[in-house]
Amino acid sequence: MKASSLRLHSWAAALILGLAVLFPSVRGAGPGSIANHKEWRPEKRTTCDLLHPVIEQLTKNLTAIFAKEGINIEVVDSLHNKCEKEATMHACIKAQKLMIKDGVVYVTNLMPVNGFGAVELIGFLVELYEVSQLYKLPDLEFAYWHDDNPPAETNLKPTAEAPTAASWPFPPHKLPPILAWATFPGNGAMVVPYSGAFRCPKDSFDVLMSQMNDMMMEAPWDQREKVGFGRWNVFCAWYYGGTAVTFTDGSPVPCPREYLSNLYKNHTDKMLTAALGHELAGGAKAGSVPLNEQYKYRYIVSTDGWSISSKFDKYLVLGSLILKARGFVYGWYYPAMEEWVHYVPYMVKHKDDIIEMIDWARANDDEAHKIAQAAQTFALRNLNRSARLCYIFRLLSELGKHMKYTTSCDKRKVCVPLVEELKFLATWPGTHRNCKYDEVLSTYGRDDPAALPGDSGYKVLLKRHEDEPHHVWGRR
Ligand SMILES: *[C@@H]1O[C@H](CO)[C@@H](O)[C@H](O)[C@H]1NC(C)=O
Ligand SMILES: *[C@@H]1O[C@H](CO)[C@@H](O)[C@H](O)[C@H]1NC(C)=O
Ligand SMILES: *[C@@H]1O[C@H](CO)[C@@H](O)[C@H](O)[C@H]1NC(C)=O
């Protein structure tokens, strides 16, 4: 067998192969058979409304970066370069490359199976697939960065002639379109929702949203304990303790996750803030507390982790007042969030100002309650699933305007319809429990014209996930 016949980019060949396997079982079916049945689908949408500040930042950022040079084939090819050097390995294995052609989304690399399965990646793929079923998407190529941090590889070094000049390790060292779930000033990654935390786990944003009524009934505001509660793992963001985040007097902000674990011991009447495993005032070790129990506290203390906190999104739903530490990294909807409207900031004036904020909240209960309600309303209205899908659609639409070439599977070594990759993830033992794939596969996957019949594509895809990354991506 020629090597090229194994390439799924000749997708049609694989389809015919798949049909041949399936065909005998449907041969006997009469006219109007179940196999041919297609549910009605609405026309794909071409517009949707979003919060003004969110769209404004998105458009401004994209225009600043791509308006001059556009998204050209050289830059996108550099996303697909072989990783031969150790120094570039990171850029290869942390990016899921994607292509859109005639409304169909394709993955143009297959992730190595070791370390594969993080919801950071899977959640986005699920959400992107849903977007592609609801909205008309432009032809486009881009990558999704699934590491915790917005990539240092996409730090911009813009000049007047080349606004896309960047730390990207591959020639021409210009920024390809890369999406990430967090970014920071000076970085060119385009920020998208942390879809994994929004929709995959048992305590996802979407699940908490569905439990919101019960939480509010079980613990109305008046019955919540007037204590600032915070529980987190010990990751300290890389930007604390330096010049990136400073107090008003210019001195560096310490890592709140560490600092508050100690500060709390001097103020146990007001706070219960500790990193997991840290010794509590009573001597016990701090264990994890599920989000759907944390709403029993009237004040929730939020700290960023290695990157933005995915829990911050969820705290918004709980109906308690959020105290948020100053940070450096931001998420997709942060431009629309306002201090003292949606949350109360701390680590602003000095290390211990959280105590003053809790004192303020206790003394101004009505105002604190209003801020808590505004946060909840904001989340329900602007972070729900349809709002997220709309955001992703708008981002991809904006990117599409800067495309300078025609996308084609012929240009890529790998070109597998996203629906098949999702079906693979939904079946493979290492990933099949990691997200609620059926929400999209049962709704759109079964009669998706880009899908192979049933599970006929699974084995080929498994083999390719196991084998191909070794030589295609230089992984050792
Ligand atoms: C994107 O917008 C934000 C807010 O206006 C700004 O801080 C950031 O530097 C912009 N990023 C780029 C790459 O233009
Ligand atoms: C807690 O109180 C002790 C004793 O007054 C003091 O030495 C320590 O610095 C305080 N710790 C914090 C984090 O405020
Ligand atoms: C969900 O978000 C959309 C878009 O922002 C909004 O129109 C809709 O009202 C929201 N749904 C709920 C239940 O708030």
C-alpha cells in the first residue's frame, strides 16, 4: 500500500471505504430507510449579538495585528512545520491546528496520545464543532493553544512595517492566528472561552447554571455566612512578585494564593482562605470544597492560578460577592467586567486590603448584595452557552476577513473532519469520560455529511494518533 493512501486527507477514499463496510447491512432496507433519514436543520446563522466591550476589544486587537499583513500561507504553513529542534517542541505539541473549508472544520494535526485528553483542548473542540453546526463560518486556518498559559511563542515584537513580528519560533517569525483561553498585554494570542471548564466536568459552569435556582433557595443571601471563603491549588502565577502587577505605590503584588493562606490565620473571624493541603487554623489540612457548597459563604475570594482562574467564571453564578485579586492575564469577557459593579478588587492598595474589603461588605450589606447579583446576571446572560458560541463565531468571522489564500486539505498532511475526531475522543478509553460529547454528537454528528458512517473511522484514527505524531511532529 502506498504511504499516501493512508493519508486521511483523501477523505473521500476513506468515506468510500467506510461505506463499503456499512453497505451490506443497509442493502436490504427499503425506500425511505432509516439510514437515509435526516432531521431538519435550521439555516446556519450569519449574525449574533454580543456585549459591546467584548466585540470592541476583539475587533481592535485583530485589526491591530492582522489588518496590514493579513493571514498568509507562509505564516500558516509555519504552524505545520516539523519539530526537529528541542526548542520548538513546545510549539508543536501544545497547538491543535484546525482548518475550515466550506463550513466543515478539520483538524490538521493529530495530538499524540500520551498526555492527551485535557479538557482544555477537548472542551474547545466540542464547542467549536457546535459553532460550526449553528453558524456559517469562513474558510480559515488557525491553531488552538491548549496549555495553561498563553504562549510565550506568541509574544509580539511589532514594528511599523511588520505588526505581526513575534517570538514564534518558525520562519518567517510572524504571528499565525492562535487562539488561547487566556492572554496578556503584548501577547498576540486571541482569547476564547475556557470551554472545557464551561461545559465538560460535573461542576462545569453550565451545570452550576442549571443548579442556580436550588442554590439560591437553599442559601438566600441573608443566610450566607459573612466570611470570605477561598480554596485553591498552590499554583502561583508567574507574573506576581515582579513589575507586571503592582500596588498603587508601585511595589510588587505577592502571590495571593500563598499570602492569603497565612493572612487568614490572623483573621479567622473574617476569612477562610487556604491553599489545598495548607494547615488550617484548627490544625487540619485544607481539603477541597465543591463549588456547589461554597455559595454558603457570602464572600468568595478569587485568585488567579498559573493563568486566569477558570473558577472565576463559575463563582459569578454562585450569587455571593466576589473579591478578586488584581491579575495580569485576562479572559475573553474581562473587558466587559467592572470593578465595584461585578466584583470587589483587592491587592490594590496593599497586601492586606482584603480585610478592609470584607469590613466594607459587612458594613454595606445592600451594596454588596447588589454587586453579587450583578455578577450573577452578567454570567447568566453573557457567559451562557449560546453567548460563548456566538463569541467564537464572531472571532472566527473577524479572522476570516484577513485571510489571503484559499484553504485546502491538499495543503496539509492531515485533514480529518472535526466530527470524526470528536467521535474518536468519545470512544477512546483515555478520553471518553472527559466531556459530554453526546450533547453535540447526538444533536449534529449522526447525520453530519462530513462524518463517516457509525464508528467506521475509529480504527484508522486510533492508529494515526498512536503512530503518526512520532514522525510527523518529531515527538520522542
Ligand atoms: C488587545 O486589547 C487589549 C485591551 O484593549 C490590550 O491591552 C492589548 O494590548 C491588545 N492586544 C493586542 C495584541 O493588540
Ligand atoms: C500574623 O500575625 C503575626 C503576629 O502578630 C505576625 O507576625 C504576622 O506577620 C502576621 N501574618 C500576616 C500574614 O499578616
Ligand atoms: C444566553 O445568552 C444569549 C446571548 O447573550 C442571550 O440572548 C440569552 O438571553 C441568554 N440566556 C439566558 C437564559 O439568559
